[in-house]
Amino acid sequence: MSLSLTLPKAGGELYTYTPSQAAPFKVQKGKKFQKRTAFSAAHVVSDPLSDTDPLQNAQIDWKATMEYRHYLWELGFGVAEAMDTAQRGMGLSYENAKELISRSIKEADKVDGLIACGTGTDQLAPGQDVTLQQVEDAYREQCEFVEGEGGRIILMASRALAASAQSPEDYEKIYGNILRSVKQPVILHWLGDMFDPALKGYWGHEDIDQAMNVCLKIIRDNEDKVDGIKISLLDAQKEIDMRRLLPDTVRMYTGDDFNYPTLIKGDEQGYSHALLGIFDAIAPAASAALHALDEGKLEKYDEILEKTVPLSRHIFQKPTFAYKTGVVFMAYLNGHQSHFRMIGGAEGSRSIVHLADLFVMADDAGLLLEPEMAVKRMQLVLEQAGVRQEVKTL
């Protein structure tokens, strides 16, 4: 039995769509990847029944949120916790982030799951009155918290540092002081301003090449405290250029949600590991592809991931920072949460046409794992947007 539904196009035209009901991916559960380290930046599930202000005091459904992390670990991924995918600094408060980190580290320990946790300065309100010393103290507080919980650090880009730094030397000073103080190597995090406009001019330069030189200097000066760097610039060549300039001991973790298949696959001079938000939304496909890569089946790797790129580029289209909406919508369609609500009301950050197109692209990529359920859930969202549905069994 297959179900059709009525979807809208840009301009208001409606059309009938019937999902393909593609077979689900054959994933190897409980088996970690061998040739690449792959983190999925994981989203949080909001508590839809919490009677609090969703903008100022959003609540998390801890059971569903932890279950999703176990799902990612089972598929072979590491979890990058409390990152922007979890709406860190975009609805997720620092206090909630601390609880999220603490809970996730404990859950990871139960299953020997790989986890690394975001540390930043989001307990500070960015502004010209914030001093560099306050930025350093905030970083240090968060790093000490994560290491105190037994976690690894992802040193996130700081809005407060971007607002208060006056020169590249300020970045070198703050990062140098923090890196010298941590107990074990960290993953640095360079997030482009397309993901967060407040990070424009990070490393002291708006020019990417000049900014990269500053970042590379910091890495070389503190090589023993840097496991790797995640960059999210949506520019494959810039990532490759930087990857080739890194010290041999330092990894590149791609954060490029547009070009990840080729960057992870690599070339004759190297490859990128992964720390990606899109892996949350395409987890079964990404897991199957990375296991194919482990087995040397490059054609299968290409075949699987190439089908996911249109979906990823759609989810991460401008304004890129609204990508979390598409990630959570995928989790809703596939039954990982019972509702399409987000902290901060971010479910309203994309149009109904955007979500309809996402549905079709997810189907094309074989990522509607239970098509009948996905259709019924999509119909509910469409009805709420005023797109009347007439269920037709074909």
C-alpha cells in the first residue's frame, strides 16, 4: 500500500506526490568506522508539553534526546555534543548545555561511545564592554567543566571574542592560554559567518586566507594540544588548502555540508575526517557509506552519498543558520521524536514549501525509513499550514 499527498510549490501551485518507498539502508549496527573518524553534531528534542516560555526557558525532552544519541552511536558515529546543531547559543542556554553535556558523557560511557563536547563563551553576552580576560575566563570555565565531567573538548568559536578582539594577536593570546591549560588535545572549531553572522572576521581578518594563516599559526604553536580542526566555510578548496598545511599530527574534520563526500573520500594528498551537522539528518546513509569506504567499495560510497547532497544543500541553504529546522524535521518524519516542535520556536524558521521540497529530496535519497509514517506526519504539517490533504490510497 502506498499513500499520496498534496505538496505546494513556490508560487502556490499544488501537486500530488507519491513516495518511492525505497528499501531502507543496510547498516552495520554496533560497528565503528575504521578509516575515518566521523562525528555527528546532534540536535536536541524539545519538550512540547512544557508550560514555559519557549524563547527564554525552553525545556528539553531528555529521554528522546538521549535515545537519539544512542541511535547515532549504534550507527558508528561519535557525538559532537552541545554544538550549533543543538541550537547552542540559538535557544539552548549555557545551563541547559551543561546538563546536556553531563548527561551525554554518562550515556556515552555506558556504550563506549565516542563523544566530544562544545566549549565556548556563551555565558557572556557579547559586546564591546566584554574584555579579553572575561573571554579567557569564560573559555577556561567551560573547558574545566567538560574535562571535569570526563569529556573531550571541541573549542568552539566565540561570539564574545569576535566582538572584543582588536587584532589577530588577541586570538593568538586567548587560544594559546587556553590550549596550554587543557589536559588533553582538543578539536578547534572555525565556523564561518554564513552559520553565525556574529563570527564575521574571526581570527582577526575577513579575508579567508589571512584568517587561515592566523589559525595555522595558533595550531603550530600549540600542536601538542590540538587533535584537529573542524572548519565550516562551505568552500571545499579552502578546506583542502588548509588540510595540506596542517602539521602531520593534526587532523582536518570537515564541517562542509555542501561538499562532504569528496572531502571525506580525499585525494592523493590526504582526506578529511568529519564533524557534520548533516550526519544527524542522513545518519543511515552516511553510516552505510562510511562502512563501504572501510571495505574499499568506493563506487558504493559515491553512489550512496551523492544522493544525499541535494538534500543537504537544501537543508543548509541561506539563511544557513536555519538549517536546524530541517535536521529536526527529518527526525520527526522518521519517528525519532513524536512532534515537530523546537526550542525557541525554530520550527517556524523554514517555509512550508521548503519543508515540502525537503520531503521529496529525502525520499529521492532513500532517507524516509518508514514512508507511510513519513507521509502521515507530513500531511499533519501541511494541514496546519493550510494545505488541505485528501488521503488517496494507490
